Amino acid sequence: MLAHNLLIQELWKHGLVGYLFYLAMILCSLNWKKLKRIRYYWSSLIILIPYFMITLAEQCLLDYNGLFLIIVALGWLGRLANDTTGSSTTEQIPEYTLYKDYVKRCFDVVLSGLGLIILSPLFLIITILSKILIRGKVIYAQQRPGKNGKIFKLYKFRSMNDKRGPSGALLPDAERMTKFGKILRRLSLDELPQLVNILRGDMSIVGPRPRLVSDMIFYAEDVFPGYSVRPGLTGLDQVSGGRSDSSWETIFQKNLEYQQQVTFWGDVKIILLTVLEVFKKNNAANGAEAAQRDYYYDVYLLRTKQISQKQYDLGHARAAQLIAEKGVVKYQPDLQPVNKVSNKVDSNTVGDEK
């Protein structure tokens, strides 16, 4: 107990940096099944939050140089780990690095936890407006394949209403999309609840975007390695040619490229490019209707006659079964396109593009 109190006092001398470090220590050691064991640490964190929020702006200014040096140092360590793991530049980029396997997760925990705290007023505003303008549930949950195909529950703010036709079936997405929902999508505010997914470890801030189970079940075998990392709130595929404009082949190639080259500065670049992408006019505001490509991979394969209607129906039946069982999406040989040329990713070209 005394050592813990001394640690808090010492860390708080460093202002924002110390607080973030303490937050990382708590969240990284969090056991979600045994929360009572760390109740004392959470109470200490909650006590520090009011003071932290009041002095946030001041501490950011005071610690600016220190934060900059820490970012540079971590980036240098991540690059050093990449350089020292491989013996030559011509060898394949190492699969395990300091940043990819340790530092990246710490960043995810700290930034998502901090984001949930700072953006809590925005969460409240969106919740109130959603209740008034859209009605019904505020949060939309959907099963998506995560790291290595393991299915998890992804969260979003709802952007559509629940209007149904005479038959009782939901109307098409375009008719159910609300004006408020379009604003949320245009600014990517509907994705904010995924900070909870990041904090829980289902997702990362940067990584391949989690697609539908009914899409992933049709992926070729050489595409799956690109999804061996945690899916991200944003990713290289999101900033390569537009959020809804990139071809499926480009998406698969960029995901493989990212999986083989997970670096600190690469993640920073993707985050900055994402901010610019959000404010472009042609983005995800209208979802599938605004996409320049087929928004769903299974639909793309069926439209281009790479799979038969029988394969399409079988794939959807298996996807529904996997969702019900909360299973793992794996390579399905009997669901592969007849024309594999357009579905195959040349792994030799991954990493060559600048």
C-alpha cells in the first residue's frame, strides 16, 4: 500500500506523462473476470481524473517537449527492433517486433481509455440526439471477424431507423438512413464506440478494417495472413484510394502489406491520413450507396460470376452458423471463386509500393 502511494506521488510529478503511464499500468494488468482484485487501483485512478481533466491543457503545454521526445524514442526503438531482428535488408521483414508485440498494445490501451474519458461529453450529446432523432437503441452491435478470424461483437452508433415495409421486413438501407446518421458517418462519429472494442483488446487503433463474416468466409487462403493482426479503427486499406473506392484486390494487398510492416511511424502516418480522409466530400456518409466498388465482397463475387448462387447461399449459411457459435472464420476451399486470378494477391509485390 505504501509503495503504491509513493508510486502515485512520483508519477504525478510528471503531469500528463505520469498519468498516462499509470493508466497504462492499470489497464494492461486488467483482469476483466476478476475486477474486484484491482478495485483499489481503479479508485486511485478515479480520484486522479478530476484534477487531470482540470489541468489537461496546462499539462499538455508543459509536457509538450517531453511527449515529443518520448514519441521519437519509441519510434526509434521500434525501428531498432526491426533492424536488429533481421540480418539483412533483403530478408523478409520480421514477424515479431518490439512495437508490434508490446508497445502498440500499450498505445491502444492508453489512447482508447483517454479517448473515452475526454470524449464522454460528445458521447452524451450523440446519445441524446440519437434518442430524439432516430429513436430506439443508440448503440448498434454486429458480429465481425477479428484477429485470426475470431468473431467478436463490434459497436457503432446507429445511423438508421427501424422502418419496415408492408411485409414487415426492414426497408432498404438507403430509405432507413437518417440525416443525423449521415452526419455521424460523414465525420466517422458512428465509429467512436469502437474505442470500447480497442480497450477490451478486440481491436486496435490501426489495423485492417473488420469486414463482415459473410465476406471473409469467401476469402482466398493467401488473403487470411493480412487478418492475423487485430482489426483497426482505421487502416492502410482505408487511406489507400479512398475509404469506399479501393478495389477488393487493393484492400487485400494493403492489409498484407500492413501485417508485414507494422511500425510506429507507419501507424502515425495512417492516423494523420485518416483525419484528412474524414473531411473529404466523397467518403463513407452514404455507405454502400456511395461506394465506387461493390461494398460487400460476396456480392462482388456473385455479380462478376466468380461464384455460383449455390456457393453464395452456402457461404451465408455457414456465416450464420459461425456467428451463432461465436466461432472462427477459416479458409473454405469449396467456396473459392472459379476465377482465382482476380481474387489472388501476389505476396511478392507486397511492400514494394511506396
